[in-house]
Amino acid sequence: MPSPFFEKVASAVEAAIHDAETELPADVVSVLQRAYAEETSAVAKGEFENIFENLRIAKERDVPICQDTGLIVLYITLPPDVPYSAELYEAAAEGVRRATVSVPLRPNAVDPVTRHNSGDNCGYGMPSIHISPGDTFSVTVLPKGAGSENMSQIKMMLPSEVGGIADFVCEVVKAAGSRPCPPMIVGVGIGGTFDSAPALAKEALLLPIDSMDEFEQSICDRVNELGIGAMGLGGKTTALAVKVKRGACHTASLPVAVNIQCWCCRRRRVEL
């Protein structure tokens, strides 16, 4: 029989997934509304209206906002009195399995070569679980769809190319075009190593998007000058926000990763 700890974690993960999949965070809705109010293109305004209607129906019917319910990425913080254990991983995976049935989620997890579908959004390395120390025991869910994930890139730049970071971000967004269902949120990881820069970029998507610092705003302005617009049909807003996370890197290196998220920036944090 599962322990009380196992049940508590599994239930929390299931609940967080449900809430993330069916209702957007307030900061994301606020920025969508702001972009709609500032839009001058009738076509783009119509696409924003479709987005708001989508959100209304999802909440009213308690169903996922998007048919691509994504792969589940989990960020767990552990205080000193909570053990780091195999049971924690097993309970988190069980929460994903339960949510696959109860939400429901589209079964998306497949073997990369045979393409065999596990049917429960789990498998080797899935769900993707990131654990770090913290003051509270919390679970944050970030469902990540393939349309936006497929458009992400990393570039190992030289330190002398630091002034070209915005150029690289714009190149990635331009190549993505309409495929990540813009207006998008652009997560940028700067620094670290080849493997940690993309992790920083994805973690940047967990940050509130209703404010940007000067560096983030300057990149966002450049991206919006591309004119891709809502659903790739033109307009003022290609990116709702650009969020950046930095990490120390080797003196001879400058990794830059871009992890794109569609307008449906789903995330939810639950404290246990």
C-alpha cells in the first residue's frame, strides 16, 4: 500500500497538472489582454478573440486549453526535513499517470526510436523532474507542447559575440514563424554549459511575464519588429515577453539557448 507521503505527492502533482492544463496564470492572461488592447490589425485582434474564447470554454467545461497537453516538466523544491528519495520520483510519476486519465491528457510520451507510446505520459526520463533545495516543499508543473519545443535552439557563442545575443534570439523566432502558435513567450538561457543553458531557458518560462527588465524588453522589442504576429498572420505582438536566466560560464565560452513557448504558457505551483 502506498505511504501517506507517496499519496500526498501523487495527488499534488495530479492537481497541479489539472489546474495548469485548464486555466492560464493571471500574469499570462493580463499580458494577452494588454496585447489585444494595443493591437491595430483587425486580423490579429480576431485571433486574440479566439484565444479568449478558447480560455472561456476550457474553464467553463473544465477541459484542457489545448489538444497538445504536452510533456510534463516538474520542478520540485525540498526543505531539509523532506527526504530526497526514489519514492519521491515514483510518486511524481504516479501523479502524471493519474492526470493522464483524470484531466485527461493526450498520451504524448514515446520511445525516440521505435515511437512506441507508453500511453501514460511516462517512460525513461519522463516526466522530466528537476529537484532543488528550498524553504518549502513545492511542486511546479510546466506542460510543454511540441509545436513550441521543436523551435528551440542552442548556440555556442564566443565571449566576443555577447552583443549578438539579441540577433540570435531574433533568428530563432524568425525561423519558427507561425509554428509555435504566436504570440509566444521566449525563454533565454545565457551562460552555464552546453547542457545547462537550455535548462536555464526553460526555467525562464516559469518567471512572471507581466514585467521585463531593460535587457529583456530590448530583445522583446526586436522580436516584435519581425511582424509575425498572432498565429503568424501579422500584427504588433509576436512575443508577449522575453524572459532571461543567466548562469556563470567558462571564460572562453558563451552558451545561449532559446526555449520558445506558445501563447498558452501553462504553469502551476502547489505547496505541500
